[in-house]
Amino acid sequence: TSRNRQHDSRTSTQIKQDFEDLCRDNKYKEMLSSRQKLPAFTARDEFLNLLDKNRVVVVVGETGCGKTTQLPQFILDSLIMSNVGSTASIIVTQPRRLSAISVAARVSAERIEDGSVGYAIRGESKQGANTKLLFCTTGVVLRRLGSGDSLEHISHIVVDEVHERSVDGDFLLLELRELLKTHPTLKVVLMSATINHQTFIDYFGGAPLLTIPGFTHPVTDIYLEDLIPQIKYRPSASRYSRKESAEVLQAFRDEHKAKGLDDASISAIQTVMRSDRLDFQLIAEVVRHIITDPNNKRGGVLIFLPGVPEIRQCTDAMRTALPGGQADVFPLHANLSNDEQRRVFAKTSKWKVIAATNVAETSITIDDVIYVVDAGKVKETQYDPETSMSRLVEAYITRAAGRQRRGRAGRTQPGFCYKLYTRKQEANMGNFPVPEILRVPLESISLTVKVMREEEDVKLFLMRAIDPPKVAAMEAAWAVLEELGAVDLDGKLTPLGRHISALPVDLRLAKMLVLGTIFQCLDPVLTIAAALSSKSLFVSPVDKRDEASQARARFATAGSDLLTDLNAYDTCIKMRADGKSQSAIRAFCEENFISANTIRDITTLRNDFIGSLTDLGFIPLHSTPSTPALNTNSTNTNLIKAVVLGGLWPRVARVHLPKSAIKFDRVSAGTVQRSNIAKEFKMFDLREGRVFLHPQSILFEVAQWRSPFVVYFQKHMTSKVFLRDATEVPLYALLLFGGPVAINHVGGGLIVGTKDSWIRLRAWPRIGVLVNQLRRLLDIQL
Ligand code: ADP
Ligand code: MG
């Protein structure tokens, strides 16, 4: 989009004149006078001076001091006033879409919408001929670099929130360090909260540091052990984890008894301490306590929660707990629409309660917050080498994050931070976050590097990152790319690899989507890929496990957990299409243990996928999931299974059915019962020995096995290795889709095969060769 946009036709002199006019505007002056109160303003000259003399400058400052909104404007104004405004083109990267949009909106307002400010996020951009300051996500810049754009017209790149250490952020710094060598005029500014900034200084060969003095007011900490006696809260939940040992609890008990804490409070604190889950009643109670205390000054209450579902649960809990009419409750997270987001900043005469994710930690500032409630948890991706899968897990925050959260309370006046954890728990929190690149699988980043730098050795390149990943992790990633057919055995990028790297989803699911498009079974494959990227569609409450699994069994189909979920999703969607009321659908979901939230998430993701596939040119513009031409084969179950296998290969296991399993007779009087025999299934992974089917798999309901092979999405190690999300696959699916599949646009052919032998489907029907291939590969008798 940036390349098609029109260029500013004004000369530097005209730009300067326009800016001088703006400076005379009363609204601008008013804005400016409030901007000038920010600490960033005191550092303005020093900043410009450093930037003048250096190509890279590192800036640190407390959140809210004006780094994001002011520094890019300082650069722009100074270029304009030096009469080189026409060369100004400043990119400011943001780690999240939400902050890119909201910060752009703020800066644009500070410049009285003069058109100099724009934003670009994936799939959406707002910029015009006069745009000189572009706020965009890190991903957008990486994609520009990846598509061969050398950013020669960019004068400055400001990288914000570098302390977050996301894979993308680290990767961008790696790229920028290279780009500085080939782009002679480029200047780079790194902005960071006051965490570990020395790392960045060293990485850029001793770049100068600018520290913006902070202004913070004192914040009073109220820990869990102070809080519970104050509010006399008695948690009812008793879901314990084993995080705190008996000795720790006893020591806590003794210590607090000595301090005069009553037994009931101590046991309440311990319940909260040991619970695996957030206690939303407690959070609501804390907020109620804050807003009903007549001594408390009215102001914003900012609650930090780990994720969107928790925000939803928390606002639900508050709705019943808070006295009516006294407080406005707002959610704040990265998936909100612009309007929903803006509401958070609006002035209100009531108490303003904001339930937020960590987006409110550093990137978004809400001015009137006096009270912070910190639940102490965050969701982060963790890489499980066992399954070679990444998943989101809830973890304690680091102390660095805790300090950030706390700091949000003392921005404009003295504040309070209510911590839902004990002092002891805080002492055990990690110090700084582990850089993401050290804890996630690397296939996706490796493929991106390969796409961007086809001639380069990916491993050697990644070794130059701030924290180089482990060699074993990079090798494992490369093996996955080979198996996927994203790279060939000579280490070259394949066309398939190029395509799937552009899809914003797990690479295996990306491949599945591409295959689903080519084989014209788009609708079901969209749902399957979306379901595998979402939380479980069926809920299984601990106390109703049997009922839940019976409910799921009613949707069982085709010997596949995935097609079963598809069936349930389609049933719900059809109810909506048939004009059933919202409440009827909700009742149906509840009755059948289907999560309405997951239904919604899947629908959203399906649309995202459609958008990406359209961008890639795989499907025509204005396609919908149900466009007939894309769904010729959408009722062909075997083909869908084959496409699933094509994506998930080589996650295949061979089932060893017990002899007695032949006597399946479990269907009686319309209800399906679990067969004891079926529970004895033994699976043998094609690669790693013995594995077991997850007890909740629908495959226990399969009466007639037509092939001894199952493909699965996840492998979990608990007492044994369990496979989740399994699908029985027909032999032909293995035959055709097992092994790397390369889509060769030039030849228009499809290639299937294993690592050491490739066969062109073009040569079909040389079935004999394929059969031999399969025999050798799987060691089976056909
Ligand atoms: P930093 O990047 O250093 O954390 P920012 O530049 O984001 O700080 O914010 C500086 C100040 O600008 C904030 O303290 C706040 O007062 C103000 N501000 C930022 N965004 C908005 C907004 N959307 N509406 C009103 N004020 C805002
Ligand atoms: Mg900022």
C-alpha cells in the first residue's frame, strides 16, 4: 500500500510554511502546552543533538514520559524546520496492532489532524500523500523488508518497546543492524522502558544512551496478606496446585500468626496463593472495596489480567459485585475495535474500572489511574520440545513487569497497587522476562529468514541475534521445514514455503489451508485450522466429565476428533443461519458442552484466514468460506482427512488394535458407550515409540477401523505420551500426502514423496511405485 500511495508534491519550503501555520493554530498551541509538561520535552534538545551525531540512539524513560508520542514528532519538526521536510519519512514500530492505531490517533490529534501521521497494520492502513510519521507493527516492517523493500526512502526508524524482547522485535533489530550497513543515511532510535537497556547499547556497538528523567509519585503496595484481612474475603474455590510446599505454607502460617493475623484470614490467603486459577470474586471484591471507601479519591482503577477470557470473566464478576451506577467498566486488550478502545480514554464522572491485559503495562497510558490491581499472571508462549508445539500458558509475571504495572498507579498523583500475590511469591518471581526467541520453536522465524534472505545460511544469521538461539533448536526447526516441504533437501526455499510463511498461523495449519484451497474443500478446512488454533471447542468440567464426553459423542463422526468439532461448529452455525434466536443457540451450546466463546473465536479466525488467502492470491477477491467454486469437495470426508494429513505429516501413529477389538458392539439403544476394549488401543508413533490416545478422543467410539493409521495435532507428556486431536486416516491419504508436498506453480504439478525419493504426481498412475514407496516408508502389508 505504501508504494502505491501518492507522494507529497510540496517542497520543503512549502512544508515548512504549512507547519508554521499549524504552529499558529490555537488548538495546536493548546495541545502543545500540555505536551510541553511531559518529561520528554526537557530532553528534546539533547535527543536531537545525539541523533544528529549518531546513527543509533537508545532512549529509556519511565512509561508515560512521552517517548512514543513526542520523540518521533521532535525528529519530524526538526527536519521540517531545517528545511528538509520533504526528505522526512519516519517509521515508528509498535509491538501490537492496538498500540499502533491508538498512538497514531493520539499523535495525529496532537498535530490537529494535519495529515502528517498515519498507521499501517496487517490488512489495514491509513496514510496519505502528506504522511511523514508512520506508526506500524513490527510485523509490517519485517514484511516490507521481506518483500525486498530496502527502505531507501525512510529517513528514521524508531523501534519502540524494545525491552519486550519478542521474536519479531529481536529479529527487526538484527535486520536493522544489517540495514545500517547498506542504507547510508538511515537513523535508528531504540526506545525502551527502564529495563536492561545495556543489552541494546552493546548490540549496536556502544550507541549513546539518553535517559529521560521520570516523574512518578509514591505508590503504596498492598499485598495479598494485607488485603485479605482488610476486605474479610473468604474464597470458596479450592482448586489447589502444588506450587507452594507444605513447609512454605507452615512457615507462612507461623509468621503471620505471630503478626496477629487471624486463622480464617491466613487460610483464605493460602487458598488464593495455592489456587491455580484467578479468583475473579476476589478481584471484584477488591475493586468494590476501593470504590466504596469514602476516604478514597475518585479515579481510574486498572486491573491487570492475563488474557481476554479472563477479562470477560472478571467484568462479569464485577457486574454483580459492584454497586450499580457508580462505576463504568471497560475491557482493554489488543483485539478491540478502535471505538471500543477510545472509550477507555474518555472522561467519565463515575469511577472508571479498566480490565486490561499487559497492553496497559507499557504501550498504552490512561491518565487518571490511581489504583492498580495486579493479578500477577501473564500468558506467554512456551515451547514444549516434547511435542515441538508452542502453547499459551499462564505464568507468574516477572518482577520487571510487576514494577511496570505498579508504576501505572503513580503517574499523576500518589497511587495504590493491590497485588493479588504475597511478598514471598513476589520474591520468587523471575527478574526479567526470558527473551521469546529462547523459549519458542524456531521454524516460523527460520522460514521468515529464509524467505527474506534466500542466499544466506539461516542458522548463521540467527546466531547474530541479541540472544542467539540454541543450535539444537535451530536444527529441529530446520528438520520441520524439510518435513513440511517448505525447504527442499538442498536447503532451498520451495514455493510452498514462500506461501505458508505469509500466512499468520502455525506453519502446519498454513499448509493445510493451502491444500484445502487447492483441493477445493475450503470451508471445512478453514474450520479445522481455526479450531486447532483456538481453545477447545468442547468444555469438560471436572465434575461433569462423563456428561460432557457423552455430549461430544453425539457429534462423533468419521473417526476424527477434528471432524467431530467441525460437525459441532457447523451445527451451531446452521442454527444461526436458520434464524434460531441467540438465546436458543446459547442454550444449545450449554446443553452440549460447547463453548460459545470458542465458536466465536473460530468464526473470527476463519475470516482472518480468508483475508490472508485472498492477499496471497490463492482465492479470488470477495470470496466467502462457502463460495461454491472453493468447496466442490467439501463433503468428501476422505479428501478432507487427506488434506489434514498433508498439513500435519509426519505426526502419524500406527494403531495396534487388540484382537478382541474386532467384536465391536457398543451401540445400544441410541447411546454410545465407551468400550473397555477400545481403551486398550496402543499407538505406535511412526518415529518415537509408544504413545496413547487421549482419553477424551472420539476415536474410542470408532466401531470399524478402516486403516490402522491416525494423524494427530498434539502430543502431550503426562503420565504417558498422549495424542490429542486425532483422526483416522485412509491409506490413500498417506499414500498421496505423506511426505513433503511441494506446490510448483511453474510446472503446475504436485510432488509427493519422502526425504530420499520424490515422485511426481504427474507420473500418475504409476501406482506400483507409490505402493512400494509406502511399504518401505511404513513397513506395512497392503
Ligand atoms: P511513553 O511512550 O514514554 O510511555 P507516551 O508517549 O505513550 O509515553 O505518552 C505520553 C503522555 O501522553 C501520557 O502520559 C499521556 O498523558 C498522554 N497520552 C498518550 N496517549 C494519549 C491518549 N490517547 N489520549 C490522551 N492522552 C494521551
Ligand atoms: Mg511508549
